[in-house]
Amino acid sequence: MTTTLSDLQELFTARHSCRAFLPDPVPRQVIEDILTCAQKVPSWCNAQPWSVTITNGAETDRLRQALMQAAQAGVHSPDLAFPTAYEDEYQTRRRNCGWALYEAVGVQKGDRAASERQMMENFSLFGAPHCAVLSTPVALGGYGAMDCGGFVAGFTLAAQAAGVASIPQAAVASYAPLLHEMLDIPQNRQILCAISFGYGDPDHPANSFRTSRAPLSEFSEWRG
């Protein structure tokens, strides 16, 4: 059986960032199958720099509680520097995504308390039963991080194919010292992001919207 571009397009289109999960755990074998599929993505010199620490059950709840406490204290310390600014079309896309989410969950413009509550859902992992924390060797620098970006895409698409919802989360990585300590991630690895995953709640309003994509003319240039 040959997979066509249309098949792949359907998978890409179906994948979305899930922001409300059911509590049901994903079977260990399904998670292992997703990881095995995701690791087929390319990497420079086949270095495969990604390392994934996955939480389950009580460990996910322990991480969730610790992240919520850290977020309430508000001390950010990511291993990888966050963007210094979103400008022009990047700011527009970011705002459009945020307002689409707020509209879906009933947050009105100017309601800072409600928007803060929604933001804090990041640190409850949106109720997901599992969290995968992704790291790369510090020595590999930006190229190791770039390779891991491919792994994130591979993981989320493999999860979608397996009927598992997911959301990559940079927000979780903003508390890197906590993650290093709680999950025994060595200091010679830099934490890039987390991927919360599980079975999506189809009835939750946070899962009722989809982001758009820019037309080809906005991001492609042709020569010759």
C-alpha cells in the first residue's frame, strides 16, 4: 500500500494543538509506537540528539502541581532563550491564534483575570495524562535544537495517526531548573519544550477552533 501526498495532507490537516484532555491514559505500547515512528525524522549526521522524558500517572500529577506552583511564583528560567519580540506578520499570527482560543472558551477582550486563568492551563498540562519533556545536548547548539524540532513534528503527527491528541508547549520549558531537578535531566542537556498528550476531549470548547496557515506567497520565494 502506497501512502500518497493526499494521505499525508489529510494527516497534517487533522493534527491540531489539543488544549483539553480526557484523563484516560494512553497504553504504553501505543506511546512506544509513536516514539518509534517519530525517531525516523532526519537529523544532522544522524546524531538523533533528542531525549524524551515521559511522565505517567502520579508522576504527571506531581509535575503538574509543581509547574502550577512555579508559574504562580512567576520566576522564568528557560535553558533556550525565548524570542525577544514578535513583530509584523509573526505578531499578527500570534494574536490571531490567541484571540481564536479566547473566543472559543468565552474570554472577553480586556478580561485579564479570565485570560490569566486560561494561560495557567498551560501549567496544568491542559489535563493531559502524559507529558514528554524534550532535551538536546548543550554542545550541539542550535543545530541540535533544529533537529529536535523535526522530532516534535514527527511525534505530533505519529500521535495523530494513532488517535492520540497532543500539544507542544514552550511554556513548560520556561521552568527548566524545576524540570532538570524533578525529572533528573542532566545539566549538559538543554530543555527545549514539552509535549502534553493523551486523548482529546471533543466536547471542550478549547478544542473547537483551528488555526490558519499563511498562503505560499507569504513564506516562499522562487528563483529561476
